[in-house]
Amino acid sequence: MPLNISYLASMRTRISRDEALSFILTYIIVEKSTPFQLDQLNLFNLTNLASAAAQKLSDEEGLIPHEVIEEVVAPFLSELQSKQSTSQHSK
């Protein structure tokens, strides 16, 4: 029986945008112990990052979800930590 390529493709590790967003929030708040204000702008940015992570995971085989999420969220986290550091020094 020949292999069904579309079936194999559907077996790739996929996560939804909502799952990626949940992982991102857990990573930032729990693993990195970085509190932040979840305002409309941050929620918009995090949702876009979650969409990018979910898309990358569905497009490429063999990726590890938490590694992709850490990579995608790194610039946001760096900027967030930089802003917090700046605001603490100005007090």
C-alpha cells in the first residue's frame, strides 16, 4: 500500500496559536520570572508571536515546540526586560 503523503504531513507536530500563546505566557512569567502588563499592545504582539511560532512548527518538520517558542519570543522578552531595567534605574 503506497504511503499517503498528506496523511504523513498531518502527523507533524502542530500546535494552535492559542496553545503557543499559552506556552509563551508560561515561559515569560514562570520560567523567566518576568512580570509585565498584559495590555492591548502586548497582547497583540504576543498573539502575533504565537501565530508565527505555530506557523513555523506546522511548516517545518522535526522542530521542538518549546525551542521554537523561546526563539520567537526572545526579542520581545529582551525588549521587555530592557524597559523594566530602564524604569527601575530611573526611580
